[in-house]
Amino acid sequence: MKKIFNVLLWAMCVTKPLLAQADVLGDFIEKITPQDPTPVALTPVAKLQEAAIAAISFVGKPYFFGGTNPDIGFDCSGLVQYVLLQSGVKKLPRTSREMYEHSSPIDSENLVVGDLVFFQTNNANQINHVGIYVGEGRFIHAPSTGNVIRLDKLTHNYWQKSFAGGRRVLSLE
């Protein structure tokens, strides 16, 4: 392939005037360059999926109030903040309420893997819990003291009653 390219380049150099050479080479490069040169691994969807996979890897680890790293454990927002940052998505504020304020609302039927799901648990009048949507109506979260990071269904009665909405931290376009 490199040899062919070198031959083409040599042929262009020998047969065209200097100004035309630049145009031909520029046109050639434009034709072989993908419209979106972003590698798939760097797309927003891939980053969100990576964050969700990272969250799944912590299932079974202990909940730790105020925890923000895998060495000591996580609370709900610590888990979300950690996996999003490690996946190159973005650094979010520390609390679930602030995360809610710094993300964009989406309809629950439009949730994609890596979106955040927010709750008002224990009859709270404010956001106080967050998880990461992993598809098929399920989410990963660090529930409470004495529990471990786990997978739950949004259709579970408790989570349905306290569901405050889905939010997205990245534009998918």
C-alpha cells in the first residue's frame, strides 16, 4: 500500500505543475479521509458504555458513605463520578442533586447505556440517589450502608415510586 502511494505521489510530482500537485494531493487525501475521523472508541456513546461496564465491574463491592474510590468503596454519587471520570466522559459534581442539575433531562423510554437515573428515596422532596443505566430496564448503584453495589430493575416497586427521571451527561450527536 505504501509503495502504491509512493508511486502515485511520484507520478503526480512528475506530471503536474507544482500548484496543481498540491490540489491533487489535497483532493486525494480528502477522498480517503472518513467524514467523521473520530475513532469509535472516542464517540459519546462508546464513552457512556465504557462507564457502564466500569460500574458493572464494581458489583459486589461494599457501599461506603462518602466513598469515592474502589479502595474504600463508593456511595451512589461517588460511584457515578468515579466511573464517568475514568471513562473520559466528564467530571461531575459530587452529590446526586448537583449531578441532576448538571445533566440534561431525557424521557425514560429514550435511556441509553450510560445515562444516569435519579431518585427521591425515602419520601425525600429532593434528588438523593443516582445510578447508571445499563440497558434492559436495569441500573447499577450503590444503595445504602450495609449493602453492596448492585444491579436493580427500574420496574421494581420501590424504584418506580421514587424514580425522578433519567438524565444525560453527554450529547450523543
